[in-house]
Amino acid sequence: MGPIALALLALGLNSCQPEETQQLPERNWSLTWSDDFDGAAGAAPDPTKWTYDQGTGENGWGNQELQYYTDRPENVALDGEGNLVITALRETFGGMPFTSARITTKGLFAQRYGRFEARLKTPFGPGLWPAFWMLGDNIDDVSWPQCGEIDIMEMRGQQPNITLGSLHGPGYSGGSSITGSYALENGRFDTEYHLYAVEWFEDRIDFFIDDFLYQRITPEDVTGEWVYDEPFFLLLNVAVGGTFVGFPTSQTPFPQQMIVDYVRVYQ
């Protein structure tokens, strides 16, 4: 990973703590899109805001993942208490040993630049891979990784105290992504809600947890083309297995849930 320049505070990427303080410029964000997931228990997410990626994708969504993504309420639904719940289950479905869900705003909402945030609680256990992320809206025209990918939050379930924030683009995708991590010395991300966000500008992308800036990536930091000048859409999912996290073990309890309080976008 290239050097990450923080204009206001030098940070150790693997030892950042939410109780640390920073002096950051005042932001004057205006809300442009949001979902607070209000609705009856068992209801589907708002179809004017979210659609579904379903099935196994190509080569397990490119990562040899082991789940079949569905739109069933067993895998994705509101809980009636203002949350969206994505549930990973150990069950045979569509020829795969697990089910889960992946929802996206593709075709419904995309934005260039701004603040993108979600307050959520992650699942845990070996082989689980929750994520809140973004893809370039031009993906059907230029394909991945030329479209760019912004991983606001992804996590290996076997490391429930560590969150990763990454960029994937041409020349720095997959295992060569530009990545930083944020670790809790005391506590785990699955035991309580945390706020995950990026603030995306023309010349940088800042990564936050609980409003603590733990990583800044600029065009000078990437090892290829900077492709973050087009609108991006949002995704939420829980993958099971794959090259990033490995196979679930006997220590992986199922069902597992990612509980999302809200998603908000500002400009």
C-alpha cells in the first residue's frame, strides 16, 4: 500500500481507537438519500431504494464464495424495529451449502462525491464476510475493476475486532487493493452498533469509524488509475466463505445476522 497522508493527524492504522480525538474541518453536508428501514417485521426493503443480486454469480461472485443470494425474507427483511436484517443460513439451496442476501441501489440511486454512511452491527465467526461498499455506476460499460470499488466496511468474521476499508481499481484490485484497517483493543464490532462512513472528494477518500478518521487515500497513493470521478451505487451483503475469509468451521454459529439501523448519503 502506498503512503497515506493524513493532513491533520498521523495515525497508526492498526491501533486506532474511537476514544481518540481529531480536529477536522467543519462539514456542511446536506442529506440526499437515506433509508431508516421503518416498516413491518418481515417486510422486504423498500423496492424504490433497493434491488437484489441473486444466485451464485460468476465463480462465486468472483471470490469462490459459498452462499446462494436470495430475496427471501428468511435472508433479508425488516425487523419491525427500524432495522434491516441480512441473515446467513447454513442450508442447501440452489446447489450451495449456505444462503444469504446482497442488496444494492444499482439502477435506483448513485452519487458522485459526498458522505456515505451506515450504522450497523456485524456478524461474526470464521468464514463470514460482511460488507458495506460501493461500485462505479458505469460497471456494465467498463467492467470491474475499471469501474472502481470503495469498500466502506468489510470484515473477516474470524477477526471481529478489525474492520477494513479499501479501494479496488485498475492496477490495484483483489489482493492488491489499497487497504487500511481499524482495530478495537477492547470489544468487538459484532456486540454493538458502529457508524461506518467515507467522505469522498475529488482529490481524496477519507475512511471513518464512529466519526474517527483512520485512513485517507489520494490519487498519489494508488498503484494504478484513479477512477473515482463517476457516480457510485451502494451495496450491503453478508458473504459466506471465499478466498478472503476461508471456509466456515465448527466454531461458526448459524444463523448469523448483519443488522443495519440506517444508511444515509450526503452531498
